[in-house]
Amino acid sequence: MTQDKQFLIELSKMKMPFGKYKGRFLIDLPEHYIVWYKNKGFPNGKLGKQMELVYELQLNGLEDIVREIRIRF
């Protein structure tokens, strides 16, 4: 399995570990919340990279791809 594929599978199952939206799948976080993080700065590490990808996916209307991955894997 490629790293990109594994990253997407992990993103599809990742839930927000803290804050107002704790326990919600990252891909299902409200757009305004992700944009706020984009402006403030994403967290360091893997979570930040995942949230940055969520931002790009939401920006381009591609969230359903990650939801579909969650169902399949």
C-alpha cells in the first residue's frame, strides 16, 4: 500500500482529539473551523497535515472521497 493511500485511510478514520469538536471526524469538521485553523496555523505533526488536507479537500468540494474511503476501509 502506498503512503498516500495509507494517509487517506487514516484521515478517513481520524477524529478531532480536542476542543469544541472533539470526537468528530476531521473530514466532517465545519468549514469555518478548518479555515480558522488555516489562518491561525495548523497543529504540528500528523494531525496538522491531516487538517491541512481537509482544508484543501473542503476548498475543492472533495470531502465525499474521504467519506467513501471510510466506508470501504
